[in-house]
Amino acid sequence: MSVVALVPAAGRGLRLGEQIPKAFVELGGRTMLARAVDGLRKSGAVDRVVVIVPPELLGSVKADLGRSHDVDVVAGGAERTDSVRAGLEAAGDAEFVLVHDAARALTPPAMIARVVAELKAGSAAVIPVLPVTDTIKSVDVLGMVTGTPLRSELRAVQTPQGFSTQVLREAYDAGDLAATDDASLVERLGVSVQTIAGEAHAFKITTPLDLVLARALLDADS
Ligand code: CTP
Ligand code: MG
């Protein structure tokens, strides 16, 4: 039952605002991408990793991370879904795939292992989640509030998200790919998605404040 992890790292990182694509920003001397790949390896639950990078960095990443026997490198696309689709094409005959943002560089390996364990126990789709602490409102284009979903029923969603490879391929073949996570595409097929407990350290490094937090956490550990 082989497990391939797809690591989308082809984004531009506009909200982070650094001069280079976000996944290549360094935390404590190593790129977010290298740390994300390392976490997947340390989980002991992943057989192969496919990293998906900006096309102009394909050569340099192949010459670096791509030298490892368990890492393949492919070029991503304009939207995250384009990048994941490119990764899926390189996933071969893996039974399960994980999709894991390079930007979640500090994800605890034990959480990754829990996602895989849940897949192997029979779930076709598994996502790590946390309760939300802010109250969330929906608003219209004018900024007027249109509703307040019950907070106790809301969850913030992390990665890695785990899938039966066949199910995720079906979801990507189904067409309409506007989505901010992969599970939502699978939900549209009517497939049940199992949640498991996420971890604070699996936060996505999105803004400059997140970068400060990530670096502080690494400093505190060293
Ligand atoms: N990603 C990708 N291909 C894209 C867009 C995003 O592989 N076309 C990846 C990013 O590299 C990141 C993950 O998807 O690891 C989550 O996306 P996000 O945090 O939004 O990163 P960016 O798109 O790079 O950031 P921003 O939206 O601020 O530009
Ligand atoms: Mg983005």
C-alpha cells in the first residue's frame, strides 16, 4: 500500500511579500520546501515525495532535493489546483496520496503519520482540522454581514490531506477546479471526508507575522 506525498511549492507567496517564491524562503538556514519534505520523511509513513515547483526553478530543485532517490520534481501551474494536478500525474500507481503545502513547513511528523494511518484504516479522504477561535462571519461585496455560522460547527483545515489516489484523480477529472483545498473537490463527488485532530505547529506560513512565528519557534527549539 504505497503512499506518495505531493508537495505544492509553486506559489508566488504574494501575501508573504519576499523577493523569492515563498517555498524557497529560508527558516533557520533551510528552505520551507526542504523542511516540509523532511517532515514527510520523518513521519516514516511516506514512500515517495513529488515536489511541485515554479517552472523557472525546476532545474535547480532537481539538482538539489531531486538528487534523493525518494524525491521527484515537477513544474507547477498558475493555480494551486494546476500544481496538484501536475503532481498527481507523477504519482504513478500509489494507492494513497497526501497533498501537503510546502508552506506548512513545521508540521509535526506524528500528525502526518496519523493521516496515513486513517487512510490505511479505510477512509478514502482524511483531513487534519482545528477548532476556530475567532467568530467567522459571511459578508457581501459591500462588507455587510450576511450570516454567522455556528462556531462550534466550524473547523480550520490543514494539510497533509490524504486520499485514495483513485478518488483524488476522479475529483480532479470532474472538471470544475476552483477550490482552496483538495478535500472540497472530493466532497463534490459525494465522498465522505474524515477529520482528525490537527496541530498548531502545522499552521500555514502565509503572512510576514507567520514568518516571525515560525522563526521564533525554531529558535526556541535550538
Ligand atoms: N501553490 C502551488 N502552486 C500555485 C499556488 C500555490 O504549488 N499556483 C502552493 C504554494 O507554494 C504553497 C501552497 O500551495 O505551498 C499553499 O498556497 P499559499 O499558502 O496560498 O501559497 P502562495 O500561493 O505561494 O501564496 P500567496 O497566495 O500569498 O501568493
Ligand atoms: Mg496562494
